[in-house]
Amino acid sequence: MKKAIFETTESLLQGINEFFEETADTARIINETILWRNLLYYSGEQYIEYVKSSASFRRRNVNAFTPTPVSNEIREYVRSIKAMLMNQELVPRVWPNTSEKEDEQASELGQNLLTWMDQSKDQAFFDEKEKCIIWLCLSGTSFMRAFPDIDGGRWVQGNDGLWKTGDVACECVLPFNVRLDPYGDKLEQKQWVGIQSLKPKEWVEDTFKVKIERADKDVRVLDYQKRISKLVSEVSPWKGGALAGNVIDTEEDDSVLYREVEFKPTAEYPMGRYVIAAGGKILKIYERLPIQSTAENWYYSLTDFHWNYVPGRFWSDAPVSD
């Protein structure tokens, strides 16, 4: 990553767009192809083949009168791994720094607070944890994210009217939506990490008080839920047959591509940087990471989980590929 990216807002926006180019990381492209295949297997579509010319999957050319039974061992394997990992319960603990009574009371208070926070949102985190484990089985690499949620918290009446207090949220991030610096095989070695998602245009304008337009390049970035539905319909003789010949139209979708990039701390920016872009504009620049850093420690908001590590490569192999 070149330092010139931070010279102007235009250069920063151009750099972020380059980060999210589909061909920027060949290792991710290979992993994504395998992930699409594993998703089809998990959905029960196993009579498929890969077409190099179109870089997509299609149903095998099997005689219509030939039975094609499927015993979905992939789904059963994922279920067993999910059950094994979900049954492990972690108990938060806060240890006092000294044996002083004041420190012991503070640690007890901190532990009670963590326990309350964990229990108050236990079901929401349970759901995100379940998603993360499924993605770990199918992709080999999954991501959880802890971030400040400006829509969370409670409504508070202030001098300027009602406003949200905000909250700390945790969610599973689709591997499709993550972009990483191609250098380094550990997350901490990456100079930057990026997360992209689709957000309602109205929400972005109301939140950041700016008028935006959807860029032309955003049209080709599709909702992955629609993509998997279309892919399944194309390889299945009966699932969603009406969708097989349809082209997913994004023109009517009032959503924009919302991109967040976190930059690793450097000598020039010791607390790191956090940049938000959408609709061909830089919406916000923070001179710190979402998770506040110190001089000794810093963290990305993403946490990565791996199954089968491959030496020298960040993206791990999925267990279902075995």
C-alpha cells in the first residue's frame, strides 16, 4: 500500500475502489469458487460440474431417465461440527491486578457487568456464532466482527430531539464481503482490511447527512442471497425453475454499496484509520480504528477463524472439501 493514497480524498477513494476489485487477490478468487461449490453441496445439489469458459457451475449432463439420488453427507457433517462447537460455553472472567480490596471489588464488578452483557444479548450472539461455524465448515475461514452500532442502544431525549445512544454489536460477516491486503498470512500482518455490504440508500443519506448516487460499478455487485438462489435454480431440475433464465435486475434495488476500510496503525497514524465510502464518495474518515487502540495494542474489528491452515496462505481449506 502506497502512502500517496492518503494525499487527497480522491486518491483515497480510488485506492479503496482498487482494494475491492474482484481480481485484486487471486487466492481469494480460488477460495470463493470452492465456497460456491461447497454451498451447492450443502444445498443438496451434488450432480454438478465446473465450466471453465464461463467460470460457473452447471448440472451434469445426465440422462433424464437416470436416477440421481443424493444422500447429503455434507449437511450432516456440518450439523455434527456445529453441535460440537455450540455446546462449548465460555465464562468471562476479570482478574484483579493486585490483592488490594479495591481492585478485587472492581474486578468483581467488571465480571458481573460482562456476565450481564453476555446474558442480555445471548440469543443474538448465539445466532451469529451458529452462522460463523457453518461458514467455517464450508469456507475454511470465517469472520466475526465487533463494531460500534450507531442504530443500537436506547432512544434518549436530548436538546436536539431524540437520538440513539449506540451500542456494541457482534455479527458474522460473509467471506464474500471481506477484502484483505494480499500480503501476509495473518490478519495482524495485513496493512488494511475491508468489509462491503449493501445498505438502503435512504439509511446512508439519513445517517451521514449527505446526498449520494449509486455508482455505475455498483450495479454488478449483487446480493449474494440472490446469487446463490439463481445458482441453485440453474443446477437443479426442480428448485426455482422459473428463475433459471432470469437476469437479476439491480436497477430497481434502492441499495448502495457500503464499504468500510480499516488501516493498520503506522508511524504517521499511530491509532490507525477507519474510512467509510458509498455512492462514489468518502462519507467519513476517523483517525483511529473502530476498536480503540493504545500505543502497545491494536485490533481490527474483524476476528478470523480457520480450520485447515495452509502454510504461507491466509485463506484456509474447508473441512467439507476433504
